Amino acid sequence: MSDKFATLKAGDIEVELPILEGTEGHPVIDVRALGGKGYFTFDPGFMATGSCESSITFIDGAKGILLHRGFSIEDLARDSDYLEVCYMLLNGDQPSAEQYSEFKETITRHTMVHEQLNMFFHGFRNDAHPMAMLCGTVGAMSSFYHSDLDVADPEQRMRSAHRLIAKMPTLVSMCYKYNVGQPFVYPRNDLSYAANFLNMMFSVPAEDYQISPAVERAMDRIFILHADHEQNASTSTVRLAGSSGANPYACIAAGVASLWGPAHGGANEACLNMLEEIGSVDRIPEFIARAKDKNDPFRLMGFGHRVYKNHDPRATVMRESCHEVLSELKVKNPLLEVAMELERIALSDPYFAEKKLFPNVDFYSGIVLSAIGIPTNMFTCIFALARTVGWISHWHEMLSQPGQKIGRPRQLYTGHSKRPYSAIEK
């Protein structure tokens, strides 16, 4: 129990509400007692509401801090790899060398999908959006694992988590291959997680595909930097779906659907669309002027962040990989030239510093994905691939906590009061 309380006076009642403190971040006021007094809180968008207790990820947007299990995202992106981060998010701590080796082997052995799943894709139009196919096929995976859908069993939950982490790269690459009319490529157990994904995306039976070390490293960093981001819209969606007892594949499919929204997972795609709108370096001054004009609806995508009020800690690391990839691949693309000039101006113009409009992770990841040759309609699928471990970690954590109840938000009703009804013939 808390020894600190906030006193709320509402009408003729007075309620003492416990103030709870975590290891980091703002204290929270436990308002659960209000329901018994006839009141509910009203907070559209959950801007000031803590919906759960979690020990996975912590964000301090004002200070530009992002921690996974207490480890800074900068350290993880520079010195770790995606599968180690996956183990950490799922299990709570850094693995030993033996634990890491065993976990890596487990994920590697689960990368293939059931052959019948290939048939699901043939039910889609060949120009279907990749996220539409991903939503359907992730949910359909539950039909292949009937014996492992007891969400009350921690071992079954963990096996489902391993399958999802392992098979998402395979499914995402299948979405791409189906779009472009190429044969599906089976996973290879001799490659790293990132290299295996790139091979399934870009190799063809007719010739060998050489994977650039810089591209492989950049892809792994993109996965790490998108692995989890606390209680965002898609993670909250997964938790809410999971609170009903839904199977893990249905919950992750719900997360994919939520991520599909342009206000959430489509940010780096929106950034590339903006670069296309600008078109050439000589037009940048015009668009910079428009961005500074309060009366102009144009906004620079990929600059600033709703959560990070100073700088996005993920952007610093992604910037390094961005420049490594562009240097190694020597891609001649007018959009990338626009992006690099836009970055230079944004980092040197006092206006952007004053408004704290620094390039964020979406700006750099969009440039990297474009340079690698991944089409913009695949960007959100890759985000979903990376975020699967975050979603499944929060889902597993929630089901591990005692006293969980199905999510049931309240509302402020503004419709009619009770009124008489007349039969339509009258």
C-alpha cells in the first residue's frame, strides 16, 4: 500500500486516492476507487492515464531517454544485436553466452512457416497492400498451433513468442515476393536474423545474392530501434485484445492492424512521400519557408517527435547507419540527395533548434530502407516485424500478473436520455 494520497473533492464526497511511484517516471494517482463513488475519469487519447504496470520499457521524452529493461537504447544499438534484445525484452535481463546461443538456436529452428500457409497468399490480389496480407496471415497462424493456445500456460506463451519472432521475417518477405510476382524464398539457418530477412526479400533462384555487411548491420539496428516503445497505440491494442484471453496470433494481428495507421507506423513512409513531394534539392528553400509559415498546412515529416521533446535517442544511432549505407552502396537517387541536404539545413538552422525539430528515427530509417531497395509500402511491415517482440513481451507480462481483468474503458455519454419509442407503422 502507498503511504501517499491525493484527496479529491467531487460534489459532497471526498475520496483519498493512493499515489503510486515506480522506479522511474512520474508518480501516478490510483483512481480505481472513484468508480464506487459514482465517478470516472475522462482522458481522451489516454494523455494522462497509466493503463498498466510494466517493467519492460521506460521513456523520458523530455530528457530523450529510452531504456529497455534498464539498458539505454544507444548502448543496445551499438553493442548488442536484435536477438539479444529480443531475449532481454522477453525474459527481463541480458542473457549469458549460453542462454543467448540457446535462444538464437530456438529462433533459427522456427523460421519456416507451414507449407499450407503459402496458399493463403494466393487468396489475395497480386496488388494487395502488404499490411493487409500480413494482418491476415499472422492471424491465420493460430490455425496451425491448436495445441499451444492456452494463454494461461507460461510455457505455451513462450513457445508462441518464439514462433512469432522467428516467423515474422518469413511472412513479411512473402508479402513482398507475392507483390512483385517472385517465388517465395525459404529461410536459411546459416545466416543471421537480419541477413536471413534480406536474403528472403531480395534473393532469387537464378543467382546468388550478396549481402553487404553495412546493410546487414543497418537492418539489425532498425530492428533494435523499433523493438519496443512502451505503451503506444499498437502495444495498448495488443494488451487490450489479450485481456479478453484471445490467442497470441490474434493479438499480434490486432497490433499489426493498429500499426497500419498513418499516425503510428506509417511515419517513415510519410517521410519518403514528403521527399518525393519536394523532388529536388533546389526546391528545399521553398519547403523550408513553408514549414516555418504557421498558415501553411505543409509539415516536415520525420522531424521532431510527439514523445521526445528534445531529441530522439534512436536517431543518433540510426544516423550513423544511414551514412554508412549511403557511403557503401553509393546509391544515386535524387530523393536521398534531398534528404541529406534537408538534414544539413535542419541541423544548422537556428529555427529548427529553437523548435526542437531534429531529424527522428523515422527520417533516417526511411532513407536507409529506400537505399536498400525496399518499397515504401513495405516500411510498416518491417516496423511490425521489429515490434513483434515488444508486443509479445507486453502480452506475456500482462498475463503473468495476478488479478488481470478484461479491458473495459468508460465513456462520457452525450446522447439522448430515455425517450418513448413508437412502432414505425405509427
